Amino acid sequence: MPSREIITTCGICGDLVRSAVAPHWNPGRKALRAYQDMQKHLTTHSFAELLRFEIRQDLDQVPEEQRPSIVRDVYRGLLGSVQDGQFRLNDPDRVGVYSIDEALGGLETYQLWRSANRCGDPRCAHH
């Protein structure tokens, strides 16, 4: 018997995950095959990608007024810890990755950045 395909979309990367199923399989067996193939695909994603996806999935169940504080707490927990009553970033997040020269490029980019950050007041001292 020729096989058929179930196509599902990965919620993380948007790739299509194809599952070969036999036409005579019952719906539960077809769903199980699609689930197993999706689980196999998810192993291609990093733990951080999976975690961000899970957080986004659950965030819509949180009352809107509580979302900012919950997101802050979750990401603070991922990026650091409280030591002696003070929040400290973990080693990888404490050090800048790029120098100011690498981040801004040349003088022209820096001048563009400066002009974009002016407040617009003609008497502004930021000129």
C-alpha cells in the first residue's frame, strides 16, 4: 500500500515536519507517528530555543497585568542569581561580547546613532 504524509509545522523554526503513515492506520497511530517525528525534529533545536518556545506557549495563560513581572523573574532566573541580597549576572552575561568599535562600526555609524538619539529640542545640549 502506498504511504501518505502528515505534514506539521514546527512552532520554533517554521520548518515542515513530514510523517509517512499508512492509509489503513487508525487516527491514533497516525497522530503518534506525527508526534514522534516532531519530537525527533525538536532534537535539532537548542535547549534555549525549546525553553523560549515553552515560555511563549504558556505566557498567554498568564493575566496581562502579571506578565511583565513574570517575564522579568523568568529571564532574571535564566541570566543570573541573587547572592547576598543582590542580583548578579552569570559569567557569560556579565561581559560584553563586542567592543564599542565593533558594535558601532565606523565614525559615520556613530554619528548616525548620535543624531538618531537626539531629543529634538533645538536647545538640546546633545548636539
